[in-house]
Amino acid sequence: MLTLNQIVRRIKTIALQHKQLRNFYFGNVTDFIEDKQTRYASLFLQDNQGVIDVAGKVVSYNFKMFLLDLENVSNETQKNTLDVQSDMASVATDLLAEFNHSDYLDWKLSSGSSFGLVRESFDDIVAGIVVDLTIQIPYDNNTCAVPNINENV
């Protein structure tokens, strides 16, 4: 069974192989947007409550995946916003295809991922897309693998 650490590492590895992304961050997205060291375009992965389904034998890890890039502010700000959002939406579909690749037998991407277009103004003006992402892993409900103080019980 994959751990949360392994899931995040795999998402990071896949994301950083994409030629349009310069950075990957895991945690609260506002912490990184306000960080003056943030390099764009970036993927920000934020955890978002999961589900352990004992009967269905699956653990679902829910994330919000923000794909953001700097927006060039000019006379044509609306056009720049749309260009950045369009680019980041393309990156999102690329990544979802990679996450769903048949080589990964130890996890499953949910069949549908809702998304929204975003534009935020912090220290930088950024635009992009936020995708609700669910990674499901098998849960075998194996009590033999549980460390137990009372081994003789």
C-alpha cells in the first residue's frame, strides 16, 4: 500500500518532468504564493480530507492541485489571464493523463476531476487552474500487518 509520502513524491516526480513546470510545492497554497522565492509556473498540491472505505477496501486521498503562472499585467490583462489559464489547463490535462497511466498499478485516479479557473493577486499576480484530484489506493484491511504491543493476544 502506498503511503502519503510516496503519493506526494510520485506526483512531484511526474510534475517536474513536465517542461512547462519549474516548481512543485506541497502544503498550503497561500504560503507559497506569498513567498518571494516562488518560481513559476508551479504546481501547488494541497491536501483536502480523504476517505478510508473499509467495506470498499480503498483509501482515497483528496487534493487540490493548483497550476499557476505569472500573469503579465498590461493593457490586455484579460487576454493575458486567459492565455495563462489556457496554458495551465493544458498542463493539468497532461498531468492527469500521466497520473492515470497504466504503468501505475498501485493507485487509481478518480474518473472525474472538477476544476475551476483562478486569478489571484498577492505579491504577484498569478492565474491558472485548480483541479480537485483524488488518488485511490487499495486497502487490504490486514490486521496481521498492524504493530501490536500485545502480540500474544
